[in-house]
Amino acid sequence: MNREAKEDGTVLDIKVGCDISDVKEAEKKVERLVELLKEANTLVDELASKEIDLKINV
């Protein structure tokens, strides 16, 4: 990122560069993460409503 500023600190121009393929790949990963989090939330809700008895003999 390049910044050109006046002596008083006022920004005249800001330029940002990025590869759009990186942005698209990140977007796909975020969408997948959202779906996984929704699924995990559903599973947690289902498990929270279950009664589980665990017996261990040593």
C-alpha cells in the first residue's frame, strides 16, 4: 500500500493492490467455514437435548 501525504498529514492518495484470485479463494473458504459452523451449531443443539449415561468399570 502506497500513501502520499502533505506535510500536515492529509492523505492525498491511497493505492492498494491485490490478486483477485486470492480474494475469490478466501471468499470460498469463508463460505465453507460458515457452513461448517452452522452444522456444528446444529450438532451441539442436538447433543444438548440428549441424555447420555456413561459407565466405566476399572
